[in-house]
Amino acid sequence: MPLFTVTIRSGRTTEEKDAISAAIHEASVSAGYPEDDQFQRFISLDNADLRISPRYPDLQKPRSENVLMIEAVLSSGTDEERKRLLLSAIVARLQATGADPNDIIVLFGEIDRANSSFSGGRPALPVDVR
């Protein structure tokens, strides 16, 4: 699985989105997900429609306008170690593209495979995670 939704402020270029996409996908593969398991969507919002606390929970400097809110929907039962591995890989790969770790928000959610289908109305099959 995972399904990534990246919420950003409007105005980011296609090249920036491509770099973010590649970094997230590389992180996913490094965490053991298959190379061809890529499901991402980008949501660009105007400033008035994206309100994020600049310093929560205890940031020393405020977040920039380049904040990335990343929601990762994983299969239910994904162990905490895999989530930690994926989280650190996402931050490291995005940092390599120039993103400030201060601007990276990652939220994990879980869904039971019986509640998803990737094509043809067939229930989602288990993913062979390395």
C-alpha cells in the first residue's frame, strides 16, 4: 500500500512536486514497500485554506511557507518499527531535496485491506513487504 496525500500551499512548481514525489517514493521503497507500489496525490491550497500552527508543538523557529503535510494511509497492523523507518526515510529524502525538517508534518492512518480495492472491484491483496 501506502497511499500518500501531500498537502501544500499553492504555487509550487511541477519540478518541486516531482522532487517531493520521488523522495516519498524512494522512502517508501527503502522501508520495504514494492517499487511499483506508488500511490500519491497532491493537494494545493491557497493560504486562506491551509492553516498550520507555525510553532506547534515546541519548534524553536516557525515553519516556512513551504510546509508539507503528508498523510500516509497504511494497512492496519503495520508495526511501529516500519512506521518509524518510513518516517525517518521520508524526512531524510525530503531534506536531501532542500526541505527543512521543521516544515515536514507526517501523519499515519491505517485501513483494513478488506476496506480497499486497487482495481476491478477486487479486494486489495496483501503486500509483500521486505
